[in-house]
Amino acid sequence: MQHEFAKYRHDLPLLQGGTFLSDGGMETALIFQEGVELPHFASFVLLSSMEGRRQLLHYYTSYLEIARCRDTGFVLDTATWRANADWGEKLGYDAEDLDQVNRDAVYLLTELRAQYERPQVPIVFNGVIGPRGDGYKAGMMNAAEAEDYHAAQVAAFADSEADMVSAVTMTNVDEAIGVARAARTHGMPCAISFTVETDGRLVTGRSLQEAVETVDAETEAYPHYYMVNCAHPSHFESSLDQDQAWVRRIGGIRANASTKSHAELDESETLDIGDINDLARRYRSLTGRLPHLRVLGGCCGTDHRHIAAICEACLPPVALSA
């Protein structure tokens, strides 16, 4: 059922124009910069304790402060990238536990919306859905299996205050189709975000163009927009230099800070924050190439410093009050 308190479900403000910020690399920032232990890279485990919830709220706040200073909207993601059945089992969470986790992750955001939202600064609650397996490897589900698998997480968000859902770090086009179909079944607005290798292609070898066009064809273009996340702009920007319809479907970028490959990042024991100013310049270039780009955020290795630099590069200067 649709939750009575879902504020923007039928009228997402980010579809009406303007720029919306999002956060950076939640898990890498918490692990490498805050010293937080996240087994299996699962930030949702923090919801089980008062201290963990405090750490998540502190993490979100630094980004919301940037949005408030910039008078931009914000897409506030839940800490649920790993909150599905396979990862939950590894961490001792059953189906009932995960249902509660996904609801709690949304509920945690309500006090932030109350504190930071203003008429010119809408805050959208986004239920995050990660891949069934490793975000750097190809999944093996077909679309029907993926729809069935991810339906539980989508249903939990649909019965919460979430305004939309996003499938992020998708490597398998069929899995993305399944999530979009599950979202449609539950009446949830959705976005689909793919990750690519250094050659600009999904790990399966399919191009971004093929991925976007295939999901659209198989779901009657149900996703409101597509994103690219967990890859450095240098890995995919050249594939966007096309005046084609699919490029206009890209509505968000959440790039990695590092230019390293996924394999190199997997083996790294330190955090590579990359060249912050170069990343910001690349975002500025992307805003000129992507006419419907609305959501600017980060992924692995990025933090509030990267988002602040991206704002400086991409947004008009803040007007000084008299």
C-alpha cells in the first residue's frame, strides 16, 4: 500500500527542474575517515544501535549543510545498499529483520527533513537498492528473477515515507529491468544507476547506451531517469558525447573520486580521494553535455569536500545578503 506520509511520491520536485545534491561515498567515508566498522560494507547495520544512528545522522548533516547554503534541493539516500536477502543472510538478518531495517532507514531521515527542508530546498527520500551480489561483478539473474528478488525491499520502501527508489551500482541490465518492474508494481517512482569499467562499458561488455535503451524498451520507459555511479568521469564521459535520445535520459552522476579500476580499488587498503578540483571540473563539463542532469553526488572516495567543490564548479555563485 502507499504510505500516507510519502511527501513527494506523485510529484517529485527533482523532475521539475533545478539542481539537487546528494551525498558522497557513504561506506568509504564511514570506514576510512570515521573509523566505523561496516561488515561486508553494509552501512545498514548502524541502524541497530543509538551510536550507529548518531553516526549516520552526523554523516548526512555535512552534505545537508552544503545544500542549505546553496539553496538546492537534496536527494537523501537510505543506508540500505546492502539490505537485501543475500547480504542480510551473511550478517544474520532474516526477511522480517530486513523489512524493518529498510523502514527504519527511511524513518531515520524524517528528523533531517524536518530540520533542513524549506520551500526552496525540497528533500526527497530515496530508498537505495543495491545489486544482489558484488557491485563490481556481473550478476546472473534474469529479469523475472530480479523482479521477484528485489520486490521485498521495494515493498518495504513503498510502505514507508520513501518518495522513490533507486537501483545503484547495477552491472546487469536484467537485474535493473527487474528492479524497475518491481517499482512499477508497487507504484514507486524509480531511477536506475549503472556502473562501468574503465572502458565505459558495463562489466558484461554492454554499453551505457545499450543498457539504458534496453531497460526503457523492457519497462515502457518506467524509470524517471538514469544515473552513472561508482566510476570516475574519465571512464565514461566520452561515451556521453552523442546527441542521441538516450543521453537525455541521464539525470544524475555519482562518480568515484579515484581514476583507478574497480579491481585496483578492491585491492586498495587506503582511501584514494583523487584530485578534487579535477573531479569538479569534469562535473562542470558533464552539466554542459547532459541536458537533463539534475542530481549531483559522489560515490567511493568522495566526501563533503568533493560535493562542495562540485557545487563551486557547477552552480551559480551564492548571492551575498545585504
